[in-house]
Amino acid sequence: MFRFIDENGLPVDLRFDEGPFEVAPKHVLALVQYEGKWLCTIHHRRGVEFPGGKQEHDETLVQAAIREVYEEANVIIEDVEWFAYYIVHDNIPFCKAVFTAKVKEIEPFVGDYETEGILWLTEEELCQQPNLSFYMRDEGMKKMLQEVKNYERQW
């Protein structure tokens, strides 16, 4: 387990296994790489971040990841695989499941209320991006990017 304090001063536990969970995951995050670049969305308030969101009551976490990536980026993903999860110890703790996925199809971006656009960024460009969302700047994200390099996935 990797523990750190996020930018809001909250303790966070990051794990690279599939549980058991002290808090059930109800949020998802998708790490999607295509041709050496990471898929990022531009959230109108938070800035540049990986796609993700809340699981709806009638779907699995994998279905939530697929839906969120499509809703936010108009990218269809496949081969969605569990990668990690993290628990933010707020007044009401919450858990986010992290998945990796392959790109099946990229449709033209159609802006909506959730995102203002998408970016495909190399790791270097991602690390130098001045408008990163707060959670993309924390030690947990750095650890995930480090660990994903060791992951056996064939992008």
C-alpha cells in the first residue's frame, strides 16, 4: 500500500490489488494509452485529468469506466482491466477503482456539459501540463504512472 496526503490535506491509501475493500468503490478512473499518449479530458472547473466518474446504480465498475470514457471523450474502449484503487479518507471516505483499457475506436469529439475537449499527451507532456486537475498533481498519480510502466499490458 502507498499512503500519501492529497492537495486537500486528506490521507489517501493507494493499492495495486483487488481488495478486500474497507470502502466499496463507487467511482472509476480510466488510464487509456494510444500510440504512446495518454487520453486526458479537459474538465471545465478542475482542468486536465484522466476520464472517470461515478458508477451508476445499475452498472458494474467496468461498465462505468466504459461509459465515462465515452461520455467524456467520445472514445470507445475495450479490454478494460483492473489496475488499482484508492481510498480518500474524507469525512465520508470514498473509493475509486482504477482501470487500464485499450482504444477500440475514436469518434469525433462532441462537447457536452462534462468536458471541454480531450488531449492526447505523452507522459512528459502530462507531467509538464500547467492546467492539471488537483488529483493529477498528487503523489498517488505519480505512483500510478510509475507502476503502469511495470504493468504487463500490451497497449
